[in-house]
Amino acid sequence: MPSARANSTAASTLRQQVYERLRGAIEQGSLRAGTRLPPSREHAAALGVSRNTVLWAVQRLQAEGYVEARVGDGTYVSQAAAGAA
């Protein structure tokens, strides 16, 4: 799981940085199919960003098919995304 803090002085927005970091980890195989992402509060704290920043990134990844949300269980890297990577 990418855990380095987001760079608030970078040209891209924090939410874009979080999205790109997660997408890159999935595409490079660091996050494999079936891997459960940490809860948004924990992930946000680890990255030093707001929970809304993490939620935006995860929702975009879900819309693009990289992750899937399982109600009451969490968010996981999708089989399709890992297979395409």
C-alpha cells in the first residue's frame, strides 16, 4: 500500500496525487486483485490528507473499474483491473 505522505506543494491536487498513487500501485502489481484497501480514515491519516480526499480517489478508481466496494466488507482491488495490469 502506498504510504508516503501526499505533497501539498505539488502542482497536482492532493486527491489527484492519491488517485494516481493508488492506480499506479494497482497497475504495477503492488496491490493485487483481491487486496483489501485500508479504511478511508486510516488511509487518510497515513497519507496526511482529509478523508474526503481519499474517498474521491477511491470513487474514481471504482468508476474506472480498478476497485470494487463490498457493502459492509470494504473496498478491494478488482479482478478485472489486476488482470488488465
